[in-house]
Amino acid sequence: MKAALLSVGTELLLGEITNTNVVYLSRELNTLGIDVMYHYTVGDNPARLAEMIEMAFKDCDLIITTGGLGPTQDDMTKEIACQVMGDEMVLQEDILEEIKRRMLAYKAYMTDNNIKQAEMPSRAVIFYNDAGTAPGFALDRTLADGKKQYIACMPGPPREMKRMFTRSVMPWLEGMAEGVLVYKELRMFGIGESELETALLPLIDGQTDPTIATYAKDSECSVRVASKRANRAEAEAAVEDMIRKVDELVGQFIYSHDDEDLVRVVSRKLMEQKLTIACAESCTGGMFAAALTDIAGISECFDRGIVTYSNEAKIQELGVKPETIETYGAVSEETALEMATGIRRVSGTDIGISVTGIAGPGGGTDEKPVGLVYIGLDYKGEVTCRKIDRRITDRGRNRRYSTLSMLDMLNRALG
Amino acid sequence: MKAALLSVGTELLLGEITNTNVVYLSRELNTLGIDVMYHYTVGDNPARLAEMIEMAFKDCDLIITTGGLGPTQDDMTKEIACQVMGDEMVLQEDILEEIKRRMLAYKAYMTDNNIKQAEMPSRAVIFYNDAGTAPGFALDRTLADGKKQYIACMPGPPREMKRMFTRSVMPWLEGMAEGVLVYKELRMFGIGESELETALLPLIDGQTDPTIATYAKDSECSVRVASKRANRAEAEAAVEDMIRKVDELVGQFIYSHDDEDLVRVVSRKLMEQKLTIACAESCTGGMFAAALTDIAGISECFDRGIVTYSNEAKIQELGVKPETIETYGAVSEETALEMATGIRRVSGTDIGISVTGIAGPGGGTDEKPVGLVYIGLDYKGEVTCRKIDRRITDRGRNRRYSTLSMLDMLNRALG
């Protein structure tokens, strides 16, 4: 099946918002085995929208639209889709009731615009919206040569769209296709995308089901393993079997088999194991503490973090010995370890973690280049150090990579 | 002039990357007075790319493409654009020399693919690429009815594209249009987008030149004022005049008249005024320190930051009195102020800034709801406190808003 994604909204053409819907839908459709051929964006203009739908149907069997389903005058995706697909609008009493119920709950008044939202093409498969008021729908038409074409229309706000897609559109797409699709996303750190692709080549090569797709994001990679079989049990077994093979090749880099963030994995382990932690940061300047404290409930585990940017702060706050900094430098294994044991002693936590490095762009030398970073870990008195020397010269990337490395080191220590 | 943006790259159709180029180009073109009618995305497929260019020209006079200019087999935007515009490819010796020079500098070998990069349509206006190896170019064609159509092709990586756009494509576009365009972007904090639009309505209403466009991003807003006049002096005067009017209406919220980030504005002032600073964070968990230390050279000013999540840490690290926490609570004006003076005393800096609040989603009460935040500032012994009570229930938004508020408060104190 060949698909086009059609985004509707003048705000996109004005550059007011970034289109993340097409990223999400492209991935999901590709996983479902549907080829995404085109992305189109058009403003809130009925004639151009109708023209674009017809144009997309020249090459594709399926169009997925997002946006233009709201209650205002501007919103006309529903009416245009209905017209192009040769259907007519009817008032759907049950949708009207649901909208009334919602408006009452929000203490808002019904307007004619809200009633417009309850009108739907008569042949539509309706997708309820449990995150907003605008329902979505799907319609089909049969061409003179017997070929069937489909359009599915969803609201534009990403949160509403994603919920509708996973709960309603995906099952609808699966229902059209034969078989059941199952997929899992593995997340990893410490391996680059090209290195990952090379490692998985024996699995990817000539493989049609399960399919394996790799994605890269900043310093992380992920692998999506998907299988479409006659029934769920078979598809699950095929995915699990492939994941075992992926594990054998690159298992040491995988931190989640369930598409969970590294910081979530680490926080969950800290909370489960009832461990307390404190951190001492230099080059990351608070990013590690900020990442960890983004997780609700982490206050049970996270006691404090100190950003010791100056040497005096390292000495005064963490008890790093002045001689250590003089002899080995602030960016050294020795300083990193004294920072880790220092923050653990000061805060009385189970774990102390530290980082010191040269973030760049300035401050590097031949001996200690930009990108040189040391991470110290004191886990209940057992100390270890990790050296990073990847010659990353971009300050931002360096700091993000160092933060992820701290989480990775911690994750491995937590087992 | 009506324009279409055409993004070329299979990675976009696979959902591997987010298309930020169209956001940037849409804004820039709209500012230039060029209407962006469509965004199109197509994979690395010559036939579909050619078809899409012809289709876009049905409605538009200008197509701007990004992507597909690299040295590999996949990259064919140049060849297809050349073919559609009725031109032929020729080897451009000066580009070849430039590529050779670059390859030598990177100690890389020339391949046939690199030579391909030096071939250009014979009639092309060439845009040099000073951030990468693939040059861009523009071509035109004249239709039978005398109408002129233009295509400008740029590389896909955003950094290369943006540099090429501002340095070469924008002047080329301005050269085609009559008059000179001047614009300025004002950035502000503390006002919502709808409030801003309402405030500026008397200026926006019926205004054709200068134009005024508002944008919102997370908790910040910006206003872009643009004027196109016969000459630069006239356009600049018109923009300055309008900015004075904007200043009169919403000047108290503006922190930059030159599109500078709030954290950059604050860091610049700290460095210029040679002030030292330390921070004590609770609910933001290190985000303020992380934001400030993202700026290269800030180590001159930033001494240390302490994330005091637990009450003990507040007492132990900052000298907050246990009675203060007992009597007023950890989230109170009193605690915020003791944190600010505490961190300033401990670190011996000119400025101490603190934050304590309820980030959510849990932990709120009727008296102290989620979103209640206090910021304390000790500026050379003069203390002030800001209370935020916006009932933001999203943890992430709350933390970002608090961090920006700290920067805003500091910015106002720095004058």
C-alpha cells in the first residue's frame, strides 16, 4: 500500500509550528509495511485542499490527513474529504450527545460551530477523540477500474492525533491488511548508527519479516523490530526470536527493550532499589541533576546536586584536595573520583556520581583536548571511573553526551 | 510572488528526521513578502522529483528545494532541476578547485563523486557553501506566455542551508523584488501570545508596511517587524519607528531587540559587568545552572550551583534555618530568600539566586498548589523575591517557566 501524508493548516505554511505529526506517522506507517511516498502541506483553503487530495490519489491508495477538523470556519478538511470521496454530510446524534456532555463538563456553551463538529460523512468509519472534541474518520471510494482508495482524517494537535492513531486508526489499517502486526523498540547507548547498521547487517540483509529499522537521535540509537503474521502469537514469537538475535549482536548497548528513556530506566531502578543519590557536576553544569529531577517522585532518591564550576567550589563543597587539582588537573581521573566520593560523603547517600571535562569550544590543549571527560562513580564505597575521549568539539553535544554517559554508567552499576 | 518549498530525502519519508528547514524558510519567505503556498516532501527518486517540480510550478512562481545536493548516487536534485528548467550541466572549474582545496585541508581523497559536485547547470546563479561541500544554485525559465519561473536549490543540513539562505539566497530574492527589506525580531517574556496580539492590535490592524508578526514558543513570545521600501535607510526608519510604537505598548516585556536568547542576554550582561554568580535550585533541579553553563566563557562569572532537593540539603549546604522550613514550609518566600543569601554567602559571589516550588504532578495542596514557585535574589546584599502562581500543572512546563523566570528576574536586576 502506498500512502501520502497531508497536513492542513496555514500556521504550518507561516512557519509558526514544526510538523512533528509527519515524523510520527511516517514511522508508524513504515512499521505497518505501508510505504510513505509523499508529505504535503496545504493551508486552510478548500479549493487547494481538494486539488491536493486528488493529486495525492494519483500515486497513492491511502491518504492520511491531520488538521482542519476543529469547530471554526477555517476548518474544512471533513467537508472537502466528504466531497472528494463522493459522500454527503449527516448529523450524528451520538457525537452531538458526546460533545454536549463534554461542554457541560467544561462549563462551556454549545455554539453552531460545535454542532458542525457532530456532522460526519454518511459512510464514514468514525474515530472517537478522547483527548479533544473533534472526532476523526475514514472514508473510501471505488474507482471505475475497481481500485479502492482510502482517506483517514485526524485532528492536528499531536497529543490528540497520536491517541487517535494508536487506538483507532492503527486497528483500522490492520483490519484492512491481512494479519496482525507486532513491534518492539529497543533503545541503546554507546554505539553509532552506522556501526549499528553494520553489526545488524547479517540480520537486515534479505529480511522481509520481521523487519528491522534503525533510528539515530543525538547520541542514542534505537532499533524497531516488527512482524506481521496471521495471528498475534505468531507475530510476537517472530519479534521475540529476532530480538534474541539482535541481543546476541549488540545486547551490551541496549538499555531498554520497551522504548523507555535512559533517564526513566535509571530513575525506575533507583526507586525500586530504594537507593539515594547525589551528584557533583562540572562540564555538564547541572544537566544530569536536571534530567533526573524531571522524573516525578525522584525526590525519594535524589538528595542534592552540586555544580562545582570553579576549583574553589570543588575544594570547598566536595573536599577535593588542592594537591590533586594541582598535580593532575581539574579534568583528571583523580579529581573525578575525589568529587564522587566527596559528594557522597557530604550528602550521606548510597551513590555519588561526578563529572569533569572540557566542554569546549575553548580550553583544550594537546594533552587534554576539547571533549575529554571523566566520570566518577562511588557506589556504596566502591569507586570506578570512565574516561570519554571522543573529540566532540561542539559544546552542546559534548554536554549532552556526557550526561547520557553518566546515566549509562549508573544504569550498568544498578544492574 | 507565490512559493512552494520542496524537501528532498527518503529519510524524511521514513520519519528519521524532523523537517525544521520548512519552518525556517516559511518564516523567512513570509517576512520577504513571498506567500508560501505548499510544502512538499519527496524521496530520492528522479521521476517523482521531476513530476513534483512541474506540479509545484502550476500554482507557484518560485520553488525552493532543500536536500539531494550531496555527492552520492542518491543525490539528484541538481540534475533534475537542470532538466526541468531546460538547461544542461557543465563542469565549473572554480568550484572544482574549491572542493580540491577543502578535501586537501581535511586530508581526504577526491573521488568521482566529488567531481560530480563541481558540475552545475550552465545558466545557474551559484550559491557558495561555506559550511559544507555542496554548492547551491538558482535557475529560471521563461514560459511561452512570457511568465518567468524560478527554482533555488540548497543543501539539506540546516546549518549549511541557513548560512546559504542568509548570505546568498536572500540577496538573490531581494534582487528580483523591487525595494529593500529590513526586519528585526523582538523577544519577550512574561506575556502570552493572545495577550500580545490583543495589545498590538491597534498597530497590526490595517497595517501593510511595516508588517508585524507574532510567534509563540513554550513560555516566550517574539514579534517580527519588517519593512520593504525603495532603499535601506527608508526601510530601517520605518522599522525603527514601528518598534518605538511596539515598545510603548509592550516594552516592559521585551528583553531583546536583536533576536537574542534570554540566557545569552543575561550571560552577556554578567560578563560585561564582571559579576560573579551562584545559584541554589530546588524545583528546577539544575536547569538554571545547565542553561547558564551552556554559554562558552561563563566560567568567569558562574562559580557554583547547588541543587538542594531535600530539606537537609537546604539546611546543610545553604544554612537555611530549620525553623524557617518548619514555620513557613520549604516552598515559601522566607525559604527562597534564605536560600539566595545562603548560596551567596557560601560561594562569596556578587549574586545569589534561588528557586523553590512545587513542580508537580503530585505534592500540591489547596494552600500551596502545583505551580507555586518562589524565586529569591540576593544582589550584593539587596534581597528580592518573586512569587509565581500560574497553576501550571505540567511538570516540564513548570520547570521551564521557572527557569526562564529566574533569568528574567536576573535580567531586570542587571539593568
